[in-house]
Amino acid sequence: MLKFLMMLFFMAPLCFLKKSFWTVQNYFFLISFLFIVLNFYSFHWMNISYFLGSDVLSYGLILLSLWICTLMIMASETVFRLNNYSNFFLLMILFLLVMLYLTFSASNLFLFYLFFESSLIPTLFLILGWGYQPERLQAGMYLLFYTLLASLPLLIGIFYLMGSVYTMNFFLLMNSSVFYSLLYLSLIFAFLVKMPMFLVHLWLPKAHVEAPVAGSMILAGILLKLGGYGLIRVFPMLTEAGLSFNYWWISISLVGGVLVSLVCLRQTDLKALIAYSSVAHMGIVLGGLMTLYFWGISGAFTLMIAHGLCSSGLFCLANISYERLGSRSLLINKGLLNFMPSMALWWFLLCSGNMAAPPTLNLLGEISLLNSIVGWSWVSMICLSLLSFFSAAYTLYLYSYSQHGKLFSGAYSFSMGFSREYLLLFLHWFPLNLLILKSDVCLLWL
């Protein structure tokens, strides 16, 4: 695992060379493909180096991080064209990628916490430095305070664990079981905020709306998955406490998912709608994860990967419209079918992915999560059916409002879409539909 870390570290000077924007992106692609070639498929920790190691869970999320970071550079052509500090922008993305790589591959709970928090810094810089409106300062503060406030108890919980179990290694921690309600709360609350769970989700739509396209992609694609990953890692030692208290979180997630779906139905901002839909999807992931069933945990992993690709692609589409029309409002982004007909196909494909239509990976994830939640309690069927229905409703609302209707009269200048944009969308959509052919990696890894 260290060899990839070194590769990333030595890419830092490359960011400051003149005209190296696309070179860095090509190197990111190269590293992604090298990482795919590693393709280890095992239930145990492998590739263990000094403090890093990886199992299937880490492998999937690291690969997703590499892929999304590559596509972030591809989507942010405007930064390069306007020369908006493009060198520092590349450095931020690289720094973020290194932090994510370390977070997902750390085999030590304290180091995981350290890198988990460090990934916040470059995200904050991306939002504050390259965001759109002046409100980005407020969005950055929201992000910082929500995440840091919830993370302090996690740090204290980690120190307590170290004092009682004398190890921080994930592999050794699995054998220990703790049953203190306060410790249980302190260890999972940071991850619930990061997911984000309903009630502590307000930082997410704010951060998304103010962030540049790269910030939105990394937020939706990877940073929401940090919460799920952390929960899967700490739950082996919290199983006993989880059996007593998890029903609280499942109830909040399912009811919250329905409420957030209703909020989606009256959004007029493209980005806000996609951001709120992320909250609804992560609500299902959290519910399935908390049942502690085999179906739930593997379904949560599957949907996390699928949602990372799908949501990121939708943010790219919203940005493509924003670059043409100068607004993210659905009142202005109308009739895009007349405006950019070939882009409507990609809107359709990614929207159908968002509402879990076959053959996307989202469908597989949602089916296994439904299985686990209904198996846990059949009363949850009410919330789940509403959630699935509204999920389709707001996605159709997004698609039909943006593609159909009368073209806004101010939209005179236009371009059909560059090949770069079509390639970008293809690279989001293709793995999303290809992975279902090899779904055993996602579902049978426990």
C-alpha cells in the first residue's frame, strides 16, 4: 500500500509545472488502473505494510476515491481555462486524495481518526477558494463545526478504548466487545454526522450549493462514504450495545428519508435537489447498516459505491447546465432537450441510476438493503415504500422539469457539449452499470 502513497506524494511537484493540468489527470488515471490491476479479492486484510492494509471494503472505496478525483480534474476545466489558481487547485485535490487513501487504508483506529479529520481541510479550501457565492464562508463554517463538534467525543472514546483494550488495531479490536452507552454514542456520533443522518444533515446541502463542481463531486462521491466506512469498522466491537440502541437510528433514518424526499420535491435549485437526494439515499444505507445483518452491511457497501458514481455524475450534469446558462435554478434550466439534445440522454441515464432502475448497481444495493430492513421489522415497510416512491418522484421531477418545457428566452448562446463532458459522464455511468456483472465482489465479501 505504501508504494501508491509514494506515487501520490511524488506527484506534488508536478502540480506546479506550467501546462501540467491534464498531465496530472492522466497520471491519476494511470494510478487508478494500476490499482485495479492489484485486484485482490479476499475476506482478510491484505497488502499489509507498516501501518496500512486493505480488505475488500477499503479496496472498493480507495478505487472510488482515485476514480472520482481523476474525474474531478476533468470536470473542472473552467479552473484551468480561466487560470483560477489551477496549480493550487491540483495540489488541493492531490492532498485530499492522499488523505482519503490514508483514511481508507489505515489499520489503526487512531490513525483512521486523524486522517478522517484531515480530509476536512482540503475540502474546506476547495469550498472557500473556488466556490461560487459569498455564502460559501457560511457553508464552510457549517461543515467545519458540525464535523468537528461531533468528532471530539470520538477522540475521547478512542483514548478510552486504548486505556481498556491496549490496542488500536482494527483486526485485534474485533475480538473486544464494549457495552457502555456513552462510549457507543461517542464512537458512532461523528460518523452519523458525516453520513449525514437526518437531523444533523443541514451542513450538506449548504456545502453542496456553495462548492465548485469538484467540491460537490468529492463531497457526494467520497466524503459521505467516510461515515459508512467508519461505522462498518467500529461496529464489530459495538455489536452488543448496537442490539440495544440501533433501533433509534434506524427509525430516524427511515422517517428522515421520507421527509427529505418531500423536501426534494419542492426544490428549485438543481444542486440542492441532488444534495437532498443524497441525504435520502444515505438514510437507507444507515438503516441497513444498523440492522447488523449480512444483507444490510454488504448492501450498504454496494449502495455507497453506486451512489458515489451516480451522485457525482448528476453534479457534473448540473454544472454543465450552470456553465451554459449561468444559473442553477430549475425555472431557468428548462427545455434543455431543445438546447442540448444529446446531453438529455445522459440526464436520463444518470437519473434512472438515481432512482435505482436496472441494470445499475444502485438497484442491487437497494434490494439488499430493503431485504435487511424488512427482515429486521416488517413495520418499516411503510417508510420504505414511501421512500422508494418519492425517490422515483423527485428524480422524475428533476428530469422532466429540466429537459421539457419552454426554453428560457435568455438562453441564446449555447454549445452542444464538448467531447470532454461526454467522456466525463460516460466514465461515471459505465462503471455503475458494469459492476453489476461482477456483483459478488460487492455482496459476498463479509
